[in-house]
Amino acid sequence: MKIIFFLLFSITFCAIALPALSELTVQDFDKIRSIIKEEIEDEVDPIKSEVSSIKSEVSSIKSEISSIKSEISSINQNVASLDGRVGGIEKQITWLMAIIIVAVGIPQIVIAWRSRKDREQDRRIEELAREIESLKQQQIVNP
């Protein structure tokens, strides 16, 4: 029984495997190639369109970047120009402050010096007035 089963199994296996031993023809290969090519094209076409849209986006971004760079360059030039102007104005303000300080400070110094001198003169006048008074009293007392 085992032998019969083995023989039947072998014959069935050979019958099934026999078509597999046949070789593929050139037409079969061409058909396989065309099927694979169609599937690849179906997959590649959307990718190609995405790549082209990405390329156009990249080129537009590059043009925007270059325009922004040129704007930044012009802004830098304007800032440099303004920096020079501000430096000149700063020097003028410094000189004006010095002139104002001198114009206000010197008269204040002169006024302070005069008031000190006036106080000294007032003290001296008072001393002399006291001396004169004391001399008058001495002369009145000792004629």
C-alpha cells in the first residue's frame, strides 16, 4: 500500500511539475517586460510630476531668496549711511553741550567769584567801619 501510494504521489508530482519544466519564450519575456514597464510607469509618472512641481517651487524660493538678499543689501547700505549721519549729529550735539556748559558755567563761576569778593569787601568795610567807630570814640574820649 505504501508503494502504491508512493507511485501515485510520484506520478501526480511529475504531472504537475512537467509544465514547469517548459522554457519561457521571447514573447513571454516581452509580455512580462511590458507589464513591468507599465506598472513602473504608473508608479513613476506621479513621482515625476511631484518632482517637477518641487523643482518649480525650489526655483521660486531661490528667486525670492535672491530678491530678499538684494533688499537686505540695500537696507545695509541705508543703515551704513544713517550710521554716518548719526555719528555726525552725535559730534554736533557733543559740541553744543560743551558750548552750553561753557556759556552757563562761566557766568556762574564769575558770579560766585564776585559774590565771594563782595562778601570779603563787605567784611572789610565792616571792619573798617568798626575801626573808624572805635577811632571816633577814642578821639571823643581823648580830645
